[in-house]
Amino acid sequence: MSQDQQKAAIEELRTQVSRMLDGLDQEMPIAATVAFSVNKAKESIFARNNEVLALATLKLPGCNVYGYHERRQVEGEPIRDNPDYLIYENWETVRQFRKQWESEHLKKFQFSVGELIVGPPDLRWYFGWSSARTSGRVSKTGQQKCWDTSGAPVECVWTGQDGEIRAGASWPTQRFTDNGNGTVKDNLTGLLWLKEADWFGEVTWDQALTYARNLAAGSAGLSDGSKAGDWRLPNIKELFSLIDYGSGDPIIPHDHPFTNVRSAIYWTGTTLAAAPTLAWMMTLGIGPTVFDLKLNANRMWPVREGEKLRVPQTGQKKCWDSKGNVIDCAGTGQDGERQAGAAWPDPRFRDNGDGTVTDNLTQLIWLKNANPFGFRTWQQALDDCNNMASGSNGLSDASESGEWRLPNIKEIESLVDYDRFAPCLPDGGQNFTGVRPSSYWTSTSVAAAPSEAMFIILGVGPAIFESKEHAFFVWPVRNRRPT
């Protein structure tokens, strides 16, 4: 087949696929496979082009999976003259896949592949699955813009900032559903929240626990048939799941249907294990997760489970009273009693033997050395992570420059075990080396004050913000590489 014929065949295929996509529900998940028989003499070029395509595709919003494999030879099967390869991909929505289908990097691959394969490719379509419905996967932060160290807006391309990478599970197009019965469903996490976000006013932590577990239909605008014991104070990860780091005042998605959300401090049911007279709370004005004395008065926002556990557990298994004494958890409504959320896998981490460690809960891959660069400013941290590759920092994983990144705030928070401290990591961080119970940068800027960025203290776990000129530790992360 001549080059002109190959080009015409690809154009016809693209036209057919575009018509097919036009007829689909644009918000449904979609998956596809493409099988190729590759010219043996040009296999290395095909693999290299596929790697470039994979790296570009995995950066696109809505891409859950993109990978390629060579088909294994089955015992007794005749030896093939040319190797077969399979590309497979899964997308949150047809709408998001179309951006890939119309992208220049995909067109470049499609129009180059004709010279590398033997015969036409076999393209097939399937119903996909939504990672937003998969327990444990870290969701996007909501940040879509980028700023330099001074807080001036910049183009995101090649910055490695959260606003460029936008790593994590995509939010559903309709983030919330008002159920018309005093409850609101978060379609990302499946949690059911009280629609009225300030029904109880300011209360102590003990009061908040009591009011939440006694809440039932007939009060607080509820007509959902709930009974006492169904509702509870959210744990720190559940309240954290509401935060939109592209927003502010209050720092939750702007299209929410809640009433009376305050840019104020809200209690969680999670105690600070290192100092149990304190409990975790979230400031909904700008987004830090910090803690306060349980005797002080803050606001509360009750929650109850939805149809599936999607937010991971916090790790907390003990309960304490307001004086910091360990108590029996039964009937307290504390995080240590409820242990709400998706259970962690066992083992939580897997050492890959190549300088990396896989988190089996989130599927993120972390550098085994949790302190490869020492103290770095925010921009230095971004640059160091973006430039890291196999052959440096104990890596033998075949990773290339551009695969590693500075984690966003939700990615690094996903490591926190709220039952531990110094460091606050599962198993005390024994799967890693060089862990510092100190401050680590994230790639997430503070949208309301963009000369500052979020960081986390891995001594006890608070997510706070600081000037980008400050120096903190750095812990690179990457996605799983297509194999």
C-alpha cells in the first residue's frame, strides 16, 4: 500500500470513529484496544513512538489507563515472523477521550504507524469503567492554573505544576446531586452530606460527635428516612475530599448545592494521635488541614455512607476523650470506632527493587528514597522532580525525564496514616529510606494567594501553605509506566 493509500485509509478510519463517538453518551466511560502486527525490522521504532504517545496520553484529563504489550508466544504455536502488539486504554468519559482522538500527538502516531506495521490494525471498542468509582484512587485537586514563585500567572506547559499535570481521577461532570430530602450526594466519593452545612453552629468536639450520631429524619431539614446512628462526624479524609484547590472562600466546588457553607473551621471525627487532646479540623476558607483543642468550639458538617466506599480509611483505630485519655470506642462515633472508608490493601506497599515503591492502595509509584535532594525551594523542587530519571537517585526503573513529578497535595496526603506520628506513614515508613518527619513541598499552589504553595508535615500530617521561596524536603512520585 502506498503512502497516499495509507493516509487515505487512516483518514477514513478517523471519520468512521468520529461518527461513532458522535452517537454515544458523551459522559459514559469508554475503553478501546488496537492490535498491530509490527514489521520486525521496525519494532524498535514502533515501541519508541508508542512510548511517546503513552507519556502524552497519560497526562490528559480522564485517562485511567493507557498501555501497550507485545503478545506472548503460546507454547506450541508456530513462530511468528512479526511481533504482535496490543494497545489498550480506558477513559472516564467519551468527551475526554475525544480530546485524545483529536490530539496532534495521536494523529502523528497514527500517520506514522502505517510504515511500521504489516496489515491493517484491529480497533475495538468497549464500555469503560470510571476510576472515580474505584476505591483508593486519588482524585484530582481541582487546580487548573499555574503561577510562578511571585504569584504571577504563567503558561502551564512544562512547569510540572499541579495545574499542568492535573493528576488523579477526574471529577464527574455533575459533582453533586441534590436529593431533595435534605441530603446531597457527592458523585465523586458517593458520600451523602447534610445539605445544610451550618445547622448546629459552633460546638465543641464532644458535642459535634453527639449531635451527629443523634441526627435523624425530621430534623435539620431531613426527610430521607434516616435514623439516629446513620449520621456521623466525617473523618479527616472525608472532609478533605470536598476541597477544590482551584477554588476558594469557601474552598469547595463553586457549583455545589449546599446552603450556609462557612469559610470557617469544621470539626472531623479524627483525633491527633500525637496529642489526643486535639482533633483534626478543616478550614474551608483556604484549605489547610490542621487541629484544635477538643474543648474549643468550631462548626460541624454531618455525613453518612453512600452506596460504595470510595474514600480510603484514615488508619485511625483508637479513641480518646477530650482530656487525651484512651477510651473504649464503642458508641463514641469517633473515627477510631467507625473506621469509615475503603480498607487498605495488605501489604500496603510493594518494593519494586528498582529504587521505587508502589502504593497498592493508590497505585502511585514513589521514589524509595524520600529525601533525594535535601532542602529545596518550590521551583527547585519542581525542576528536580521533572528532570529525574533512571540512573539517578538509586533508580534503575528505565524512567525518563518528565515522568517523575512533585506530588500534588492530595497525592502526598494519601500516604498519611492518622494513627501514627513521627513519621505519620503506614508501618512507620519502613518501606522507604530517608523519610523525614518534617515538611514536604507539593505542586499545588494556593489559588487565593499564589505566591504560596501547599506543603505537608509528615511528622503528624497537617497540610498547610508557605511562601514558595521557603525551603522544604521533596519526595518525587510518578504514575505506573505502560509496559
